[in-house]
Amino acid sequence: MQCLFFVCICFISWSPTSALYKMGIGQLTYGQITTAIYLKISISDFLTLFSARTGGDWFWHTMPAPGIGNILFACIYKDDLT
């Protein structure tokens, strides 16, 4: 639902009354909208992973297990590993 709302905000960025237009970053192209959606999904997945494994604390209070760090390293640098 949140992603759909984000897409709607991006698509109405051409309207002079939209929030993005008023901030000076309106009139997004299709490629910019696609990139913004990809980045939103990528970042939310990583934050979900780190938030879910910590329980009641914030994700920056507890160090991740070595396996999680290895997976994160592989995801970020996967192009260099192949």
C-alpha cells in the first residue's frame, strides 16, 4: 500500500499543486520514477531485515550476526563477485 501511494505521488509530480513540484523536484520522468521505486523497495527490504531480527530494540543497538553481514556484503558487491 505504501509503495502504491509513493507511485501516485511520483506520477502527479507534474501538477503545480503537488508536493514534489513545490519542493522543486517535480516533473519526474518515467526513468526517474522507476529508479525511485527500485530504491524505495531496496532500502525498505534491508531495514525490514535488520529491524525484524532485533526484537524490541532498534536495529542499530545490536550487532548483526556474521551470517547477516556476509549476506549484506554479497548483496551489495554481487556484481564484483561474479
